[in-house]
Amino acid sequence: MIQTKGLSKKFGALTAVDSLDLEVPQGEFFAFLGPNGAGKTTTIKMLAGLLKPSGGSASVAGFDVQKYPEESKARLAYVPDFPYTYDKLTAVEFMQFVGDIFGMEPRVIEERMEALFDRFHLHDYRHELTENLRHGTRQRLVISSALLHDPKVLVIDEPMVGLDPMHARIVKDEFKTRSRAGMTIFLSTHQLSVAEELADRVGIIHAGRLIALGTVEELRAMSVAKGGLENVFLSLVDAEERARELRK
């Protein structure tokens, strides 16, 4: 469902993503981890068609993102790390607007919106302007809007920011349910406990390069660290840092 071949992005002399080769099959819950500045968000923006690669290619649901942008975006939902909305629309109007973008029938928009509002506890805010919503409520609305057209691929950057424990659990459960039903989820997060709990596989990127890929158990076998994903992540990143110093 997601495939990158030699995917690269340069900003002047800086190589933000360096020849990324990656395949994420249908229905996999994939966590993409890395330190700040590692290339996570740049990769995500190339998958979403918001940045043009400097080299290589990215495909979503079998469609090259650059060659077939409309086809790939129709099958994709992207939730950035900040929940952007149109401030002067109410929650209902925002959902209807998103549904119209994807060419959904009004009846289908209404049915799915009601189900999502129920699932994410948004009914009390349906007629509120989105500019008046708290961060966590806006985050739930944006996630709901991303799921409205039932995408084949969900790409999401830091989904739990601003969510209280109850709503974070609802979001995690919904993502896992959707993944088991066949939706491919590509999740970037600094909350390693979330990745450890939900992900089928984990990829770790550092300085633009994919340095580790596998299940949590497979990553643990690559590392000298014991314990949870946090220890494994820190160990693998530290080992890569030391290896880079030796290569200089």
C-alpha cells in the first residue's frame, strides 16, 4: 500500500531523506520513529504529495504520488502534527466540506459523520466554530474528517498530542480496529509507548537514513539494550551516532 524507492529530499546542502526504500503492506500498522530532524515529517509530506522528492519515488495504493496525484490522494488521508481546520466553519460544516472534496454523496457524509461524532465524542461540539474548540477536541475532529472517506491509507503525525487519556484510548482503539479491517496506517510519533503498543512493525530513521526496520522483537535482537522499545530505540540511535563519527 505504501512503497518508496530511493526516496530522497534535499534542502540545499542538507539531505533530509536519503534514498529511503520501504514497503508497508495493506493492513499493516507501521510506526515511523526518529529523533527531531531525522526526516520523519519530510518523508510524510512526500507521501502526502506536499513535497516533491529530489530523487526516487513514492507510491500510495499502487499510484505514484507524483505521476498520479489525484488517484493517490483519493485513497489517502493525512493528519499533520497540528490540527488545521477552517476557523469560521462549524464542526458539521467542516466535515461536510471534507466530504465534498472527496466527492461523497450527502447521505453518506451524514451517516459517516454521525457515526464518527459518536465514536469520538463530538456531538456536543457539532455547531461550534472550529476556532473555539480546544486543541484536543480539534484533534479529534481532524482525525474524524480524515476517516470520513474511509481511506485505504492513513498517514498521521503525532496523533495523541493534546488528547486526554480517555480520548487517546478511543483513538488508539479505532486505529487498531481500522488496521485489522485492512487500512494501512503509517504513524509517526515521539511517544514510543504508543508505537510499542500498536505497531506491527517499526522503522527508525536517523539523519535521513533508515537504520532499523522490523517488529519490536526484531529490533530488540538488533540492539544491545534490554527492556522496552524506548531502550531499544535509544540504543540503536546511539550506535548509529557512534558509527557516523567513525565514518567521518
